[in-house]
Amino acid sequence: MTGWIEIGALDEIPRLGSRVVRTPHGNIAVFRTESDEVFALDDRCPHKGGPLSQGIVHNKRVTCPLHNFVIELASGQAVAPDEGCTHTYPAKVENGVVWLSVRQTAAVS
């Protein structure tokens, strides 16, 4: 089951910056590009788990603050020669509000 959750106003995320959303399954980094696109990734670099939310956003990529791995925001894929991938989540902006789609587990009886 997929549900959309409201993250807040787009203006609350700095251009070329991010915001961290805490979930029961780990932190998700929501990034804003210079052109106001939003992307969401697990807040863990596939290399050594560095916090991508603290990285440098450029174009549609983020550079991990620990070892300079470059990650594509749209796919979560590391840019060659780096290797690895981090999980992505659907994100959108509607009427100036950022929404994030996260997988929710169904209750088990």
C-alpha cells in the first residue's frame, strides 16, 4: 500500500538543499533543485552509509559529504566510476506543498 504524506511547504526546503523525514524504517532525504524539482532518497550513501542530506546538491545530483560519491537524484544510482544505488521514493509538489510517497506495511493480525 502506498500513501502520500505532506512534508511541508516547498519554500521550507532551501534551493540546492534538503530536508530529512524520519520514518520507522529509516531517514529519507528530500532534495530541492535550483529549478524547484523535488526528489527523495534514503538518507544513506550506498558507499559507506554517509548522510546524503548533508551533501552538496548540484543539477540533479548530490555529492556525499564523506567520500564524494555522486548520486543521481532521480534514480539513486551512483555516477561512474562510483558504483551502488540508494532507494528512491516518489515526491511531488502541488500548490507549493511537497508530498512524499512511502510504502506502508499493512497491519498483520
